[in-house]
Amino acid sequence: MSPYSRSAKVVMYLVASMTVATGLLLWMEHLVAPPGVGRAPRDEAGPLGEALRTARPIEPGSWGQIVISYRDRVASDPSVALAAGRSSPYHFVVEPTGRIRALPTWREQEPEDGSAERDVRAIRICYAGQPDSDGISAEQWDALIGLLRQLRLRCQLPAKAVELDPQSDPQFRPNISQQAHCLHQMLLDADVID
């Protein structure tokens, strides 16, 4: 084999590997686009896309953070989460089956009660728990992560704009269910919250 053909093959392999790497980086960039990226997010088809639909457009800068609250489900209606004395509405409920239920507060782009006076308006996600379960289903976890990713893209929020409601945080409420402990640890491990 001549040295010229060996060099040509090396160059060809190098170009091919760079092309594949560039394609992967572009694909990954869409999944985790940094805040302030000027392009519109892809239109999601299916249940997630349906849940994210709004009656009016999302105003740039209208939302400042996302707050996740763990709540036990109401036994009579599995799609509605127990508000636990909170007067503020939720925007989404993520059910144990992985179904995402958008509430009228999201569709109408309404802030939580009292947030109009605050500097930061929060999108509130209710993570509907099952206190008799220690773990979290893969469907529910995937639905939550997909929802967070799309909300961050559409509302142009930074990665660290997500937090766990203090009432759902085992650090502040040690007597909370084991499933809430699991959710907290998974959010920490995935670097979703600090």
C-alpha cells in the first residue's frame, strides 16, 4: 500500500468522523439550547405538544422560573392534585402514568395568585404523587423532564430557573413521603435543581 493512499484514507476517516460529531452536536444543541437562543422551538406533536398549547402567545420574558411541587393525589379524582392549602393554581399536573395535564391557568397564561406583585412569575408544575409507592415511574419522570425542557425553550429560561417548592423539599419537611424524597434526589442527580 502506498503512503499516499494511507494518508487519503486517514483524511477521509477524519472528515467522516468530524461530520458525524457535528451532526450529533447540532442535535444535542436543540435538546439543551441555551437561554436567549433566537430560534423558535420545534412544534412538538402528540401529548406534550397538546399540553403546551396556549390561547395566546407566550410573551418573551413573561415567566422567570419553574416551581415543581410534589402533592399526593386526591383519591376521588386522580387527575387533580391535592392543593394542600395553597391558594395559587398550578399550570400543569404530571400524573403517575406520565400524562401531562395542562390547566386553564397555563392555557390563558395566568400567573399564580399573588405573583403579579412579585418580580418573578413562576410556572407551577404539580407532580402528582402516589404515597404508597417508594419509586417514580419511568413514564412520569420522562414526562416531567420533557415538560421542563420544552418550557425552558419556549419561555427562554436558564437551566437553573427550576426549583422544588419548599413544601415538597425533604430538607424543609422531613416527614414528607418516600416518593417525594425520591423525586428530590432524582432532580438533584439530574442537575435540574441545586
